[in-house]
Amino acid sequence: MKKNLLTLIFSFLLTLTNADWTMAQTSTPTRLFRFYEDNDFLNIRGDGTDKAYTNGVRLDFFYQRKKTSRLIDYYMPKAGDESIDIYGWSVMQMMVTPDNLAEPQYQSDDYAYSGALFLTHSRYSYNKAKKYSLQTEMLAGVRGPASFARQTQVWIHRVINDEKPMGWQNQFNTKVLLNINFTAEKQLAGIKNFAEIIGGAQVSAGTLINAITIYPLLRTGKMNPYFDGFMSQYNAKFQFYFFIKPKLTFLANNALMHGDIPGATLPETTDPALSCPGINHFLGEMDFGTVITIGNFSVSYTQKPSTAYNKGLYSHNVGNISLYFSW
């Protein structure tokens, strides 16, 4: 039975791939759907965890259109008159937990329980000739019980028969999240379609996160040019490339890592005035991974190690797997 099921799945994927190749050769896609999963259980070294920033799931719908809307899109910067503009709507849920999920009391020496749920609207604008891009994201959502992070984690752990997280009554309080993220990138060097070095900087401001990040991005392999637009990065007869992006971030504050915990259950020996560890204002991060594209279907895997988010705590490593389908 298992062998027959695997044969059926393989046949379906082969059929889908053949169809995708035909579509890729006859039309340029103007829409793309992405399923995006961050999880610290994903680790190429095989030592997955369930702590700190432990999970983030995101659904995206990206699209192109001939004219810019006179509403919010009109005020998002574009990369010149001949820019390739990709618009998007996304919904994402994120959660942070301490290492010990069996402890119902507040753990002042670890990351606190925290959840966020938000909607993002974006415009990614690429200048193919001058090889630069301007990317704007506007975010609105909520932190706290209304994010349903508690219900999501409890349900997932029940499905996989894992331990029940017991401390969600100690999560950060409700807070409205409004943020804008702006990223600028410019190609510094390139070797045709084999290798690219891109410099980038991102500024984030609002009630979720305030930060400045700088990074180089290196891509190498068989791939479409980066500044041909977001769609082209995940659509081709065949692409297979590697990337690495070391990042240095100055972080003023992050609402997922700090906040008020109303009614926190403290151990009897704990000073009620004790607050969670202070935030680390400088973070070192490294995103690296690979992308494979066959026709209109792509899959990417990214490993994202980071230094400690809070002072005196531990560094962390999160993996990401994303699936893309364009049409």
C-alpha cells in the first residue's frame, strides 16, 4: 500500500512538472502563491529545538498589474519609470516560547511566551537595467492572546503527540502592531547568470520592531538575474542555486521579545519586580540555503542562525522551508 501511494505521488508530481514546463515556455506568470514555514525544529545538523522564536507560518499572494493603484500602492517607492513591480498580500503568525514548556510559572531567565498575528501589504519594485530594487512592506496586526498562538501550538503538539505547553497564561499582553519595512538593494558585481553579489539595507519602524539591518547577498548557480523581478526568481524551466546572506542588525526594540505580562504566575522565591532579560541591541545573523525551480514550482530551504536576542540568553537557529507556485 505504501509503495503504491509513493508511486501515485511521484506520478502526480511528474505530471505537474511537465505541465509547469509547458506553461513556463508559453507565458510569463503574473501571480505567485507562497507557503512559508519558519521552525526551529528544522536544522540541517539534526538538532532541532522548540524554544525562543520557535515557529512562524506565512501565506503570501503576489501579483503584477499594468497600472499602479491610486490608493496605498501609489505612495510606495518604485525603482524608476521602467520598474518591474510586484504587489503582495500576506498573513503571518509568529510565536516565541521558553525552553521548558512543562513549567506553568513565568520563567524570568528565558524568553517569554509571545505570539503575533498580522497582515502585510507589499510592493517589490525592481530596476532591471540599473540593477537595484526598492521593497516596501506595511504591516498591521496584534500581539497577545488575540494572535491565537497559544491555540495553534497546543493543537500542533496534540497532533504530533508532543508535550503540552503549560505556560501560555504568562504571555505578553495585547498590543496593536503597526510597522513599515523598507529595503533597498543594489548589485555590486555579477558573472552573467552564474553569480551575483548584492548589497542591501533594511529599515523597520513601528510598534512591532524598530531596527536597521545591513547585508551582502551572494547567489551562485543556475538562475535568472535577481533584478529581473521577484517572479523570475521562482519561475524558469530549471533553476538551482545557492545563496548566503550575513546580516548585522541594530535593534532598538522588538515587541515579540519584550512586553508586559499581566498576572504572571511567579515562583514563591522570585522577586515580583523582576523583569525579563534586556534586549541585545546588536544581532549577528546568517541566512543561507538553496532554491530549486522546475517550471512554475519552486522550493527553497534556508537555515537562519542568530546570536542571542536577549542579554544573557542563548543564540538560536531557525530553519525555513518555502513552497512557491506561479501562474
